[in-house]
Amino acid sequence: MLTTDLVRVRLKGSCVEPRYVSTSNGDLRKETRGLIELHQAHQGQSIGALEEALAQHIGDSPRFLVQRGLSKLLMDKATIEVKAAAEPIKVRESVFRLAAQHGPVAPGHVDRLSILETAAKELGITSEEVEASLYADLRAHEQLQSIEDIEVTPLLHRYNMATAQAVLLRANQVRVELEGLKAKELRFLFRSLKFHRLMHRVTRKKDKTILELDGPLSLFNMTTRYGLGLALFLPSLCLFENWSLSAQLTWGKERKSMTFELSSDQDLRSEAKEKGTWEGKEEKHFRASFKALKSAWKLRRSTQVITLSNNEVLIPDYELVHEDGRKALLDIIWFWRSKSIEKKLEQRLNEAPSHLLTALATRLRADRGQASITDESVYLFKGVIHPKKLIDYAERIAVRS
């Protein structure tokens, strides 16, 4: 993703318009090919050497920001390693301690070599390795082990996507409208929202699905983490055919209220998976722990669509099915607001099936308020969902199919 200093936009009235690049521009394609080859040629070399080569390669190019942005995207998927015979922190501790005992030390001074040799004996490596390892963990000394093998066109499409994502990081509110979603696509949408842990409200009116999202700048806590989730949701949205997005932004040092418009008519290409099979590490751990219990209860993905008042819909994440035929539904809420969660849970209690169990991640509250939650159909957890506790809740609310 692009950092703020690399984002190129136009401001037209109250609208922010990202400055996308043309994937067919001959000069840009030539420059992009040169950048890819430059990065690939520096595999096995230090980041410092790569940065020096980049500075010479780009020079005072009028597309300086674009080329720096493309380099940033290449490095996002690069493998970078610290090459050191011993942990640099321990090497520095040893060398600096010995240096403090010997007084001032300067390059070429006889004491410098003796200090390196003494440190080498302590660490079990050579004095040359001590010197090479001393600052090996600084960015300039880290080594580029491998770079992605990517063609010009996909990288330029990635740049355009990253530009739009960076703009979304300044959002307070986001509204998305999708047309003609089938049941399978609706389930895909919910899986993507849950995977990226976005606070959302989904309603359906005839053939239109309306998605309302909180933006990262509307939160008090964890704006970076949440903002990343919102930005990473955009490639999933681009997999749909007919959609439009409108975001309310807080923009610039003056924190102006601006808008950002995006739709499926624009040529944003997604690298996201086409099937909603994503699963976070917490859910993977939960599923593995549940399976290891070898309980009479089984866990499986839910496909049931629940319609609430005001055309709001939800699709629970899982079904807990007992071998005797009883069943409970499980919906996991990750990020949430204190001021709205009580209303949401009350709505579920009054309108959703009685066997719907809500699991609420208490560590991911996105504001500073307090919420009183005592409903027996709400399972509160910190970082890990415990299957045994979950089953206790399911036993209380499950119904026969």
C-alpha cells in the first residue's frame, strides 16, 4: 500500500480524485520495466545499495512519485533478511560495554581492534564477523534476498489500486451499493467483511444491497489496524460486477471534509481471491481447537440469511450442530462500538432466531464508552474463542432442526 507522501490526488471542489496511471503509456511502461529489473538485479545486496541505485535511476524524473510508489509496492512483497553471525543487539551490547571500559575509541586506534577481538571471543565468532554484525539490523544494511517476479501491467494495476486504498485510509464513513447480488455473492460479501473485521450494516432493497461501513477516522482506538482492514477490503469489492462507493473523508492538515467516489466502471483490477475462503489466524485456531475436542457438536459454515427489521440482513459465520439434531447459529463480531452494540444486540434478541449466539471480541472495542452486556446469547471473549465455553452457550439456546 502507498504511504501518504506517495499518494497523488487532485482536489476538485469538495472531491478527492486519485491520479491513476495509464497502463498503456509507453514511456511509463518502459520506466516500470527498468524499475523491476533494477530491483531484481539487487537481490543478495544491501538495501542501502538498492536505495543508492534507485536515487541515481530516478534522478529528477517528472514521475518521481510514481516511480517511488512502484518501488514501494515491489518492496512490500520482497524478502528482506538481517545477515549477521550473531544477533546485532548482543554484538552491540558486548562491543559498547568493552569500549566503555577502555575509554575513547576511534577508527584506526589500536584499542579498537582489541575490543573487536575480545568481543569476538565472548560471542564465539571472528572479529570480522563482529564488525559486520554490529549494525546489520539497520535498514541500510539489511539484505534483499528475493523480489517478486511480476510483469509491468499487473504492477501498474496494483499501483492504481494502492492509490485508491490510501485515499480510503482517510475515511470517516463509507457507503457501498451493489446491484443484482445472488445468495452466493452475498455470502462472499459477508465473509470478506468479517475477514477484514469491518464494522458494517447490510440492508437489501429489491435488487440492491447497501453496505454502510465505519471509516478508520471515525474511531478513537486502533485506527491504523482498522484502516488497513478497510483498505484491504477494496480489492474484494472490485470482484463484483455492479457497485458504487462513496466515502466521506477528513483530508489534509486542515482536516477538510471531502468526498471520494469510486465504482465498477473504473478500471481497478483486483488481485484478491475469487472465493470467500479467507480465514484469520484466530478462526483457524478456533476451528482446530473445536475439532480437537471430538465433541458431539460439530462446526460448519453457515449459509443461512437472516432478515431483520429495516431490511437489514446478516449471515452467521457458523452453525453448531449436535448429533441429536439440535442446532445453534454463531455470529462473530470483531470491531464494535459501545454506543451501538447494545442496540444491535437488542435487535438480534427481538428479531433474530432464538438459537443465534453472538461472540463478541472484548479487546476490539473501537471507542472509549462502556457497554452493559448480560444477554445469555452473547459470549464475550478476549483474543481466543474457547470451544468448551462456546458449547456451554450453545447447549442453552440450541433448538432442534
